[in-house]
Amino acid sequence: MKIFVDGNIPNISVDTLRAAGHDVLDIRGTPQQGMFDDELWPLAQAEGLMLITTDKGFAQYRDEKHHGILIIRLRQPNEARIHARIMAAFAQFSVRDWPGLLVVMRDVVQSTYRAR
């Protein structure tokens, strides 16, 4: 699966997803780093990328056609906790599940929404 990660996603998550065979685009350290959300979203969609982010603002795209959105929303986020929730989402949903699926992973609970 092709995945776009925002700047708050830990490197361990990027490395783990790549080791699992996913094609992960991480723009940290590139001229595109720091892109605004309204620039990032069209790029991810044009490239057919699922989005992993900590920015709840991307939930606004839940009704648009998309390749999957995973939002991590934790009260006291740190690398280990963000990584654990990302891995939990990938253990729960298969590659085939993600197109059109929005998943918000919180500390204990999660929400899912399927685009119509």
C-alpha cells in the first residue's frame, strides 16, 4: 500500500511500515516539509496515498473519495504511543479495507467512518 505520513508520525512507524512492504512517503527533510494541509491533501490523493496523521482536521475529507485516512488523537502523545496505535490500526484493517475508510485512534477507543 502507498502511504503518506505527516511530520508527527514517528520514524519507527515509517520504518516498520516499510519493513512490512508498504511504500511510505515521508516528506520530512525535503523542500515539501511543512506543507499546509490544503496543499498536502491534493498531493496525497493525486498520488493514490493513504494518509496517516495526528491532525484531526483531515476528518473533513471523510465523505470525499480517498485512499484511507488514519488519524491518531492521544491525550499525551509520544512516539511509543503513536506507534502503538498505528500498528493496532494496521493489525485490525487490511490493505483492502482502507480505501474510503477514516479511522480515528484515541487512547483506548477508536471511531471508524466509511465514505459513501
